[in-house]
Amino acid sequence: MGSPAWQKSSYSGSSNACVEVRAIAGVLELRESDEGEVVVRMAPLTFAALLQGARAGEFDHLTTSA
């Protein structure tokens, strides 16, 4: 049996440049579809905290140009 399928972010629309996530062996894996060999692994609670911070705008300053 193969690895679980990657789930594409709904914010990506029809674009192939997207963030993908999957659950495997009790951890969550996160990657960019165009950099598929780079995978970030984290515990589910850590992922939940990351999402909460993103929703709260904690990382917005990283996406704006100086």
C-alpha cells in the first residue's frame, strides 16, 4: 500500500503552485507542490498552532516587501 495522498489547499484554486498536506504515521507533512522533495513534518498540535497563527495574521509581515 502506498503513502496517503497529498491534500491540496483550497486557496490554490486551479493553480499547480500550492501548499499540500497529508497525515502519515501520526504526524502531518507539509510541502509546496513545486518543491515536492522538501517536506516539513510536525505533530498535529503544532500544525494546529501554525494554522491558528496564520489565521491571526502573525506571519503577514513575512509576505510583504520592505
